[in-house]
Amino acid sequence: MTWEPDSGSRHLALKAIKLATEKKAQDMRLLEVGKTTIIADYFLIGTGATAVQVHAICDHLTENLKKAGYHASRIEGYREGWWVVLDYGGLVIHIFQPEARDFYDLDRLWSEAPRVNLEN
């Protein structure tokens, strides 16, 4: 049996990308991690220039996704604003400050996961 991503998770991920981009999140990457882990179907990784921008992106995401019926089961790192993780089950969103993103390098750590083309 082969793994197939949940269409609801993909829809949520695409909605989250749109919302994060509205708050000027940079270098957005969507990784299809479900083939390599049971943690989630997708990881969305993005960058905010400062803690204030990271907070603004996360606030915009949580408020608007809640209005759409999605609730984060867990939010970690918000107070510091260095690396915030929003867990929506099938989608885990990582919003970093640039230095944190470089340091933790999730793009490299999950390099075996297919990257979803966001050009469309």
C-alpha cells in the first residue's frame, strides 16, 4: 500500500501559504513529509524578518484558519518568536526568523521529502 497525502491537509496547506504570504512571509516551502514520517502529511516552512513579523504571520494564520474551521492542536515557541510551530495535524507550520531557519535547516533535514511546487 502506498501513501497518499490527505486532500484536506493539502487544501489547508495551500490556504496557509496564501495567508502567510499576505503577511509577507518569505521563502515559503511546502514539503510532502507523509512518505517519510507519521508526524504529518506536510510541513510548511516560512521566514519572518523579525520576532514581530513572525508573531504577525502566526497571528494571521491562527485567526483566519480558525475562522475557516481549523484549530491548531499545539503552538510552540510563540513567546520567543524565534521559531514558531503550529500543529494542525496533517499540516505542521514552521515560521522562523532567518537566523533560526539557517541554524535548524529543516530544508536540509527533510531533503528527502518531495517539495511541492508553489508556482501554480
